[in-house]
Amino acid sequence: MTKRMKLKSETLADILSHYSKPEDLMEVLAGLKKAVIEKMMEGELDHHLGYGKHEKSVANNCRNGSSSKTVYTDTDVLEIETPRDRDASFEPQVIKKGQTRFNGFDDKIISMYSRGMSMREIQGHLQEMYHVEVSPELISTVTDKVIDDVIAWQNRPLDSVYPILYLDAMVVKVRENNQITNKSLYIAIGVNMDGHKEVLGLWMAKNEGAKFWMSIIAEIKNRGTESIYIACVDGLKGFGEAINAVFPQTIVQRCIVHMVRNSLNYVPWKDKKEVALDLKKIYTAANEAMARESLKTFREKWDKDYPTIADSWERNWQEIIPFLAFPASIRKAIYTTNAIEAANRQIRKILKTKGSFPNDEAVFKLVFLSLQNAQKKWTMPIRDWKLALNQFAILFDC
């Protein structure tokens, strides 16, 4: 077993006594790092050639000087001398041919990019923190590597069952044919059998529509999902039909938050609070019968001033009431797309720093990274999830 080298305390004290200033000490440490890397590559070349540096050659191939290259580390910029052999067959592994950055440097660039920092901000940050000058081209090259991850992630197999599926879309600005145009970014979040949220995919189209949603649902099925119990959606016309065309047994639940928000659009400020409280009596009712009674009371009270509200709830009643079959403790997880709205808020916060994007690929790249950060916080299952599963088992005979 190789022994790990340790720096003696007397040696460390001697170094510190000679270099009291932090910048001087950092320069010494950078020199040590450079020396260690070059020594390791010399050892690799010895192994490759089959003899040491000052030994007699036993093969036709031999040493052929060295070449300089600039290497970025997490803390330094090092000028490394890479040894060469005469027939150019030597492939160093410590720092490979064409490699200019240690692992970790790219991760820092990607981490800053994922948090919405612009090219200029990333350049400035690296210059200030690490004294490294990085071109926009280098930043773009590093972040472009993410696209391969996006493609693999977008095509990965999905679970066979997602008890809950949230679907939503948001508008992003993309440059197309030298013009800025609005496009819809579609997001699907599933809740798996363990009660944990999972982003299933991202899609882009010029307009939000039921037809495109159907293609998304079909893709989810083609990637291995066989059953979705409840799909929570906003009020897009034809949404429910699009879902049931692919998953006929899925219950479509209208997002109550969207319903309330749309209803209050018709109400002036002076009545907003009272109307909202009366609407709450509908969707917090103990069962469907009591909910319908609350809707009747609402109509009697408010139809004279705001007749469209009760009509809207009546029209969408079959997609409003499914969550009433569940215990009150888990209804919130079913009747609202807040889970996806929270992710959207984080995405919008980052998109605001960009204004517009040069192409669809740039959108996917940034949103994918943003969602990776968001998912790190999704460590806990939905509250009372075991209770919800029992209800699903009864309703869906599974």
C-alpha cells in the first residue's frame, strides 16, 4: 500500500516563518502544486518509456523535451511543463492532452450560470475570486456540455406509475429569424410512489395548446409511464380531453388556485376579500354535496353583481370536485399546482436576468440547470403521503 506523504510540523512552521503574507504563501503553494503535477507527469513518462530520466534508453522511443501549457485550477493559473516523447505516443493522465482545466473549475462556471449570472458577471467573478481571465467563448463551451446531459435526461425512462402529475407552461422570449418571439415552455412534474416530486421533462412550442399537451402526455407514456392517477392542470380548454386520450383512467383535477385567481379577476378591490372567503367555503367543504350547497349559496349572494363566477365553477364542476374524495390533510397536494408554481417562480427569477435567449437550446440549458438546483431541496415526501396512497388504492383498485 502506498504511504500517504505528510508534511512535518517543523517544516510547515519553517514555511510559515518565511512567508507571513497570505499572498506570498499562496504563491509558494501554487509553486508546490506545479512541481507536484510536473513530477507526476515525469513519472507517467518513465512508466511509458520503461526507464527513468537519467537511465539509458532500452527502446527506440525516448524523451523529447517538454511543452508549456496553461492550466486553470480551483485557485491558481499554472504554467505547466508537459514532458514529451519522440514518437508522440505518450498520453499523460494527470492532465490529459487538450485539457486546460482541472475538474471542479467547469463545475464552478456551470454553477454560476445555473443561478442566472450573465457571461460578464461570471467573467468578473472568476477574475475577482481566482484571478483567472476567462473568455465568453470558454464559458459558452463549458456550459454547452450541459446539452448532452439535457438530452439524456429528457429521454430517460420514467416510473411506471405517477399518482399525481402537475402540468403547466410559462412564456419565454427567444430570438428567431432576427426577431424576439414569445414561446411556451412546458413543464411536467410527477409525484412518484414514494411521494417525492420529480421533473419529468421540458418542452418548447410557439403557443400553449391542448394538442401539444397531448404529444407531451404521449411522450411520457412512451418513456415507460403506464398509469397516472390524478393530473392537476390549469384552465386550458381541451386539456382534460388531451390527457384522457392517452390515459383514459386518469382523473383530471382543475387547479383550484387558478380557478379562484380567475374568478377574482372579475371582482373590484372592495369585494375581493369577501368573495374569496365565500369561494373558500366551496373548495374546503367536507364532501361534494356540501360543496354544491356552498356554490348555491354563493350564487344567491353574488350572481347579481358577478354572474360569471358561479357559471364558471358550474361549467368546470366535474374537474373541480375530484379532490373532495380525499382527506382534508392531503387535498392541498392534489387540488393545486403550487408544486410546479414554486419551481416556476425560481425559473422566472433566473429568466429575468437574461431578457431573451438566442435559441431554444439556450433556454433548455439554463432551465435544466435551474431545476437541478430546485430538486436538491425536494428531500421530503408530500405530507401524509401514506394516507394518500391508501386512498389511491381504494379509488383506482391498485
